[in-house]
Amino acid sequence: MDYVREGDTLVVTKPDRLARSTSDLLGITERLKAKGVTLRILSMQMDTSTPTGKLMLTMLGGIAEFERDLMLERQREGIAKAKVDGKYKGRAPTARRKAADVLRLKAEGKTADAIVQELSVSRSSVFRILRSV
């Protein structure tokens, strides 16, 4: 958004790559319009510089938001059912299993970066383990 200039055309593959909601999409479109920039969405063969393109953008943006909300709702329901059935326990905390190794390597005088390399854990996990002691 900072780099577009008057006369430019912003090209995106799908509207959900540009915005999370219809109102966000319309707000971005208005900001682009104020800068003199048009928007093209490749997956819909849509050009928002025309009145028809603007109408289609609004309608299809609303439908895309609706579909996403339905998908998230089904996902939440599926996770809740799996938890009740005891099949969903979440991801195993990999770094916590290596806590003893992190502490041992630190006691040996290794740096956080060396520990990250050796144990293949994130830097934030190393510091989280070290702070918990």
C-alpha cells in the first residue's frame, strides 16, 4: 500500500490474499481509489475500475467472508467433538521435552545460538526454558 502510485494497478490472485473481511476489503479498495490505483483480482477476472467490478467485488467479498466463517465454525465444532472423544490433545510440546538438554548445554557454557543449532529448537524456547529455572 505504501508503494503504489497514481495510475498503478494492484494485482492479487484472490481477495482473501488482500483482506480478512468484506469491510476490510472495501476499505482497502477505497484507499487505493483515493490514491488513483485500480485493483485487479485474477481469480475472478475482476477490475474494480468499473462499476460492475465494484459491485462484484462487494458481493463476492461478502460470500468469501461467509464461506470462511462457515469453515472456521465447522473446524471449531470438529475440534470440540474430537476433544470430547479424547482424540484431540493438541501438538506435543517438543522443546519442553528437551528442557534437560537445554539446561545441561547451558551449564556447559554453550550460547543460546549454539543450543538452538544443536537441539533444533527455537531461540524463544531456549530462553523460555532458561527463565523457568
